Amino acid sequence: MTNPAVQPQPEDLDWTYVIIDGCADCGFDPTTLDRADLPVRIRAAAGAFRLRLGALDARTRPAPAVWSPTEYACHVRDTCTIMNTRARLMLDEENPVFANWDQDASAIEQRYWEQEPAAVADQLEAAADAAATTFATVAADAWDRPGRRARENPPSPRNADGGDSSFTVGTLGTYFLHDLEHHVWDVTK
């Protein structure tokens, strides 16, 4: 069982750069992404987590301040839900502003370290399937619909000027897919 007193350092990097630049760590390349592949790749990431959560060490952290595969899977499950909600807002409303999400607070509040790997795998697959379905049904003329993250007050370290981050449905899908595939890399490297 993970010691909840030792928490990973809060994330302070604005990962939106991967939409254009990709990710040198995990190898994500946005220039090779075909929007039609989003649903397949979202579901594949969930499947990779299901396999990893079947291992005996699924609840074991590789280091005291590094999430276990189960904790990463909880985060990915919640990311699927958040990004699906944001995509639906962008498709249903004109230029919506997304509520801020403190992923580090969610990990503590939901006690990720105590969750059961098999249950998390089921929840993750359901959340990924819902998000994949949303991206599979985006009309050709809707990929450029805008939305943005709310301004933060006070600004977080990842968004030092407190400004918003603007997305289109397409760039949100790219950003979202990177998050999933990066975390698959985190738990399988």
C-alpha cells in the first residue's frame, strides 16, 4: 500500500506545447495524428492501462513520490471525464470557458492510492469509451470550434500570468491524447 503522506510534486508545467511541438519524453508527434484515429488511440490507451493494472505491482510506487500505475490510471480516468466534458461543451456552446481542474487535489481527495486496480480499469475504459465516442462523432465543420480554460486567480505555476489557454476541438483532442499516451509510457517504460 502506498504511503499517502508522500505525495508527488504538483505538476507545474503547461503541457499545451505538445499540441505543436510534440513530446521528446514519450515520443508523441502531433504531426502524425489523423483526427479519425483519436477514438482508436483513446481506447487503446485505456486497454494498455487495463493490462498494466492486472500486474501484481499495480498499486506499488516505483519511488515514494512517483505515482503507482493505479494512481496514474485514476488520473487518466478523471482526465477522460474532464476532457470529454470539455469537448462536449465546445460542441454544444459558443466558445465556453472550462472550469479549472486541480488534478493534484483530485488525487488526494479521491485517495487514488487506495483504489482497486480492477475497478479503476473498468472505470477508465468506460470514461475512455465515452470520450472516444464524442471525438468519433465530431462533424467535419466542428473541429475548429473554440473553448478555453478559465483564468486562474491567483495564477498557478503552470500558468504564471493567469491567462487562459485557448483550444479548438481538434487541439483539445491532440492535447488529451498526448496526456493518455504519455501516462501509458509512464507506467510501461
